[in-house]
Amino acid sequence: MFMYYYAIHLPLALSKEFYYRSKVEIAAGARVLVSFNRKDMIGICGDRMQGPLSDKIRYKPVLEVLDEIPVLGPKLMELAGFMARYYRCSLGSACFAMLPAWLIPDIEAEVNWLAEDFPVPYQVLEPALAGGQSKRVSELRKQLKGKPVLHLVETASGQGLLKISRKLSSRDKPKTVNFVRLLEREPDLAKFPPKQKEALQLMLAIGKDEFPLAGISDTVSYSVVHALRKKGLLSITPKQVEREFFSYDSSAGPKAVDLNEEQRNAVSRISASAAGFGVDLLFGITGSGKTEVYIPLIRSCLKEGKGVIFLIPEIALTPQMVERFQGEFGSTLAISHSQLSDRQRLRQWQKIAAGECRIVIGARSAVFAPLPSLGLIIVDEEHEQSYKQDNNPRYNGRDLAVVRAGLENARIVLGSATPSLESWHNQSTGKYTLHTLNSRPLDIKLPEVRIISLQEDYNQQLLSDELIAAVSERLERKEQVILFQNRRGFSSYMQCLKCGELIKCANCDISMYYHRDREEMQCHYCGNTYPSPRKCPKCGSFSFSYGSPGTQKVEQLLQILFPQARVLRLDSDSARKQDSYKTMYRRMKDRDVDILLGTQMISKGLDFPNVTLVGIISADISLNVPDFRSAERTFQLCTQVAGRAGRADKSGEVIIQTYNPQHYAIVHAGNQDYRAFAAEELDHRRRLHYPPYYRLARILFQCADGSLLEQEMTVLEQKSLVVASAFAGNDLFLLGPAPAPFARMNNLHRWHLIFKARTPSLLKQALDQTASLYTPPKAIHAHTDVDPLSLM
Ligand code: ADP
Ligand code: ZN
Ligand code: ZN
């Protein structure tokens, strides 16, 4: 019998290829079921081989083909190939990173037949599932040997004929919400006491018979609702609802905006550039209206019948952003965010693949959206670190977006007020085309920036007199203030004043943060917590010194300094509740908050006309990180945060407090001069052989046994000398092997070897050669990060 032979990509980190045989032809990118190490496993079909490599090899058969139309089209398969080569991951991990979790059938899940009978083509399932029997998919497969069980189960489930009981993640579990149902539409309001009357009026004004109780719980107390229920005016019933991250106002229509000249120029120059692949860098200062440039570009791409991917950092995926796009594009929009359940994610993926949604907005993984025909990719805030995935596969969504646009012959626009130096360098060499927005529409001025030096402040005040005075002034004028402190918790460490004992994380050997609200010590790397000690665990003393202040400490100080002010703190501790961001947004808009205090969670996309002062409490936090990108990050952070002030008619002021007022990142941030900063920073990078002039990679070695690791690293060191000697002088620099700055994390000792190579291909050669010379023993886990954003 004629046999086909295929490489099958399995969800394993192994870089080896696995081959299987099949009686039928299989499309590349289709899901298949195979047996691997005596376990059933889903894989993605790869290239077809001409024939068996040798007669001696006994190829195992493909057990089942799940798709006629492949889940990964040819372009996405090509992209997976690129990822595997460039980021040095297996093709399997690259393929599976592109697919929603529920597209991978769970062989151990139980299924039940729901329908009365078994229509064509499901009759084969009847003997196994008739009479309400429940079976595991694996059992079904055994019982119905040779039948396309997975395919039948999946399609039947899609048609609602069959139920698959999957292990649900917490987000997939339906949520129960109390709904209020009004039983009387026209009550005689005069008969009710004032509070009940007010509540009734409010509920009638909603204009719906039924609505979630939570929607009115801010304004109406439960006792009032309860009283009205007793009087028979309303009922309260729990209902299961799908989890929704955004409850946006879907009635908002398109917004008419007259583009200013700069915006019009950017739109027409980008649309006029030759059709097909090309990268545009839209450099527009904060508040210059980059979104209004994206929208007409998206519109004209849709008009051509093509699809659009709009990448945005997760934290910038705010309700107002979504509302703007929802109003403009309605149901053709798919919004992909981390709060989606697996069920919602699958449904969305199917809609995109079917061409029902032609615009996809989402964080980095949206770069894999299966749009049938892609015309445009936009990467907003392209400098953001969150585009980089920090576990396998360690890809950068922005960079893959450029690659994907190239493969699909699409246009790509990268936008930022503070472009990454990589992109800035690319526009200066002519690889990218630059478009600039130098001003804010409607004559809104950039805020004045004042830099306050803390060097001469011997009192070590957290808030300088200048900042305190500026805040008081705003409070008096009933204007709002945003204060930014990029460190959560109360203080960065707790140390015994008598014996010097530092409270450290047992897993990571680094100091733990003190969280006063929970009276807890927490490790910000592994999340480990202990109750905070009342006395020193070593000497028993009761007095401690505390490290650098975090948001909780600032909050406490604000309450002392401005007892009359309404302070709202937003950081990942306070934001555990899903709605906290939305609540913050509404309270800020309603001017229900005087001072908003937060970490970088508040540095993006907020647009409050009444905010006239932004204070950066310590610009040094990011500056002191021992990383070659710390200046860039500090500049970005200061500029982005400063962009939150003075967005409307009122002019804004920004105060930056720092111990390093002379540092060029601070000075240029003070002048809001990106170009000057970029020029100076690029000069450093060139001299120190860092990106964008050199390509970086690091191999991180982790091991529970510190002495074994150290011993192995001396072996690696010898090999790395061999590698280095194979390259010409300036082509390659190797740093290490050396202990990583976080030398122990999660009970693992960590060493790394850093590669700096003049070109990507030299980098690849050096990594290949290292891999061929040195393989660590099993006890050491090694992974390679290409274009790493963190070297910690
Ligand atoms: P950016 O993303 O560049 O920081 P946004 O796109 O958020 O800026 O725009 C900032 C504000 O300016 C928004 O409120 C937006 O609606 C408004 N805006 C943008 N362009 C115009 C324009 N041409 N006329 C009036 N308002 C505009
Ligand atoms: Zn002590
Ligand atoms: Zn830890």
C-alpha cells in the first residue's frame, strides 16, 4: 500500500524531528493524533518526506487526522519555522504557541451524548454513547478502533450534540451574578420613603427590566433593595453569566475627528507608500493622536477586503481604548486579552479564522491571529517590554509582527512616543520609514517638567517640599494629581538594626518586600510570603530599618500630609480584584479621587482632562537596575508618565524627583527630547557593543546543586574560549559564564553566558558552535534567550 511520511511537530521542547507514516495525504498545519512514548499526543503535521529514511526504521502510523482545513495555514507554518530557527525552540513549541488551548483535544476528557438520536455521520458513536453513557475520549478510541473519533467528538460538540467535560480553568467556570428584575413598571413613587423612591427612580431610568445588582450597588444600599423586594417591587435571581472583562458602551458610534495637518500627512504618506511589505515608524509625542492615524489606515485596509492585527500592551488595553475601536468597527472586531476564558478564546479564534472578525486587537499573542488575508499590522507602544514572552518560546511579538508582515506581504506600522532604540536605529539606516507627530492637537501644550534633586535633601524626605506644595495647590484648585512610584509594597526590605539580619526569601536568597497591609514579607520574584516578623529571627531585637519606600508607604504618607484628600492606590496588589482598573477609571473621571497613586500600571493610556500635576516620586528606581537598558527604560517611563498631565485646556506640570539630576536620561526626559536622548544613548551602545549595533543572546543555566553547576561552568568556560577564538576580533564578545545578578531563584542556582555578535548570522553560528561543544548534564536546565530583554 502506498504510504506517506510526515514530520510531526509535537508539543515538546526537544529539538529532534519525529516522523510518522500515513495511508492518507495530510495537509501541512493540520492536527493529527499520534502515539509518542506509548502516550497519545496531538501534533501538527509538518513537511512531507519523499519516503522512509531507511528500511530499518519502523515508522509509527498517524492514528487520526483531525483537520481537513489545517489550523495553521502556510504563512503561519512559515512563521513557526522562523521562530524555531531564530529563537532556538522546537517547531512543536512554536506551532502550539500559536493555537488556543482548547484546539488541542483533551484525550482524557469525558464526553456525553446530548441529542436524542445519532444523525449522520455520528451513528458510529451510538453503540458507545447511547443511553446517556459517559466515556473518556481515550476509551471511545479503543472501543471504536479505526474511526475518526476525535474529529467526530469535536464537530458534534461544535453542533451542540455532545458535551465535553474539560478540566476548567477558574476563568472558564461560569460566574453567578445576582440580577434585579423589576416587577412593576409604573409604581406610585409618592408612596415610598425618599431613599426607596430615589432607588426606584434610578432603576427605572436604566430602562431595562433586568440588570445586574452590582451595577447599582455603588449608589443604592442593599437594605433599600431588600426593602423594595419585600414590598414586591422587584425580585433578585442569581444567573450564570460569561465572564466579561470589559462592559463597554457598545452604543458609542464612530467619533468624528478632524485630523490635523501632521496626522493627515502621516496617513497619506503611509497609505501612499508602495503596496506590499514595508515598515513605518510613527513617532508621535504623547497625546499627539496616534490612534487617529491608525483608524483611517485600518479603515482603508478593510475596504480592500483585508484583515488587520492591532497589537497593544495588555495594560494599555483599557476600556476607553476598546470603546473607541468598538464604536468605530463594531462586530468585525475581536478583542483578545488575558481575561478571556479558554472557551471564549476558542470561539474568537474560530470567528477570526472564518473571516467573521477582520480586526484583531490584542497583546503579543495576537500576532498569531489566523486572519485569512492580512493587509496591515499595527504595533502600538512598540517599545514596550511586554511584547517579549519570558518563557518558551521566548519570542518578541513586535519583531515577529515585522516578520509576519514580510511573509504576508502586508504593511506594518510601529507607533510610539519613545521608540525602542532598535526601531529608531532602523529608521536612521533607512530600513523603516519615519513619520512624526510633533505636536498635540487642539493646541494642547506639553507639560512643564521640573526636576527636583534629592541630593541636598538631608532629611531624606520621600516627598520634597516642592512636590508637597504643588500637590496642595492642586487640591485647593480641585484639580487632580497622579503620583507615580514604580515599586509596590511598603518597603523593599526589612533589616534588623541591631545585628544586621536581612529578611530574605529562602528560595531566592534576595531580600523580601514588606507589605504592611497584610503584615507580610513577600518575595517579588517567586511570590513566596511569610508573616512579617515582630522581632529579629536571629537576635530577637524589635527594631528594624526598612528599605526603599513602595506605594503603600507613599499612601500612608499622603494620608498624613493631606488628610482631606481622597487617595486611590493602584498597583498589582490592589488590582487583584478584576474590576479595580475600571473602578479607578470611573472614579477618576467622576473626580471622585484627588490623588491617584500607582506603579507602572497607571503609566499608559490614561486621559483625564482634570489631571494637572504628575509627580514621579523616585526616578532612580529604574535607573539603578544593573542592566544596559536602564537609561532607556527610565527615559521611557518618565516621558510616558509625564504624558498623563495637561491633556485638555488646563496646562500641566510634571515633577521628577531624583538623586541623579545630572543623568542624561533624566535631563532629556526633563526636556522631553527623545531625539537627543536617542543620540546619546546610541553612542553608548555603539561603544559598548550593545543592541542595536550588536545582537544579544544569553544561555541561562539553572541547577539545584550549586557546586555541580559551578563545576560544570568551568567546563563551559573552556569551551567558550574555543568558540570565541573561532571568530574575528569584533565579531563576537562572550561574557561569562558568570553567576547571574539573581544568583539564586526558586531554589535554583543560576549562571549565564552572554553572547554579543555583530550580526544575527554570527550570533547563530556562535550559539550553534557552543551547543555542539557543550551539553550540560540532565541535572542542569539550560535555555537560550535570543534578543533578551532581561539579563537578571
Ligand atoms: P497618543 O496615543 O498619541 O498619546 P491619542 O491617540 O490617545 O494620543 O490622542 C490623545 C487625545 O487627543 C485623544 O483624546 C484624542 O481623541 C484626541 N485627538 C487626537 N487627534 C485629534 C484631532 N485631530 N482633533 C481633536 N482631538 C484629537
Ligand atoms: Zn537581629
Ligand atoms: Zn523568592
